[in-house]
Amino acid sequence: MGGGNGHVLVFLVSVFFFIISSSVDGSQYKQLSTIHVMNSMAKGSGPMQIRCKSRYTDYGMQQFGEGTEYRCGVREKAVYYCMGMTGRRIASWHAFQPRRDGNRKAVFWLVKENGIFLSWDNSTWVRKSDWETD
Ligand SMILES: *[C@@H]1O[C@H](CO)[C@@H](O)[C@H](O)[C@H]1NC(C)=O
């Protein structure tokens, strides 16, 4: 029967496209951790610009308002830096650091008037960085 090989071919072609599509949709990234940044600046301070990046990944400049959270994924075991800007102030810090953060699934940052604070449980905070003013 002539149709047999045709079915096998259709089957192989669909397997091929299934494999291709599942490797380009981003699911090959195993997310190691999530960086959470909470904007806790004073009311009326306006939106904050933030850019988080590693050597391999760059999430670009994003904006998030007072009282809201910015979030991005850690895709590689590498140092991630975040840079925050609001008005004339600028701060940068190591948002994810493999040696410090290990296998923790979330790293929380609180951005406040008096500095940048780190937490692993979203409740106890340690001040890690400060604003620079020009
Ligand atoms: C962290 O805590 C704040 C304040 O309690 C809460 O609003 C926020 O949803 C928490 N974030 C996460 C990701 O649990």
C-alpha cells in the first residue's frame, strides 16, 4: 500500500517541528531564581527607571511606579546587576550573586529613600547599597 511511507514522513516532520518549536520558545531556560525589586520611595517621587543585566542577559530599561514591584528572572549562574534611577539619584547593586545567594529561589530588594535593602524572605532587610547624587 503506497500511503504507508507518507504517514511515516508526516509523523517525522511533525516531530521535527515540535522539537524546533519547543527549543525556540524560551523554555530551554531553566530559571534559577527571581529578582524582585520593590519601589518603596516616598509618595509622589514618580516612576523609577531600572535596568537589570548579567553578562549574558539584558532586560533593558524598564519603568515602575512607587509602591509597585519590578521582577526579572535569573537564567544563568552569573552576577546580575541592577541600576535604578529616580530624579537626579542613581544606585546600582548586585541583584543576584551566585556566591551570596546560592540556590535561593527569590532575592528581594527594597528601594527606599535611605538606600537599597536585601532580603531572602521578603521580611528581614539588610542595607546593601546607597544612592549617589550628582
Ligand atoms: C513582599 O512583601 C510585601 C509587603 O508585605 C508584599 O506586598 C509583596 O507582595 C511581597 N512580595 C512577594 C513576592 O511575596
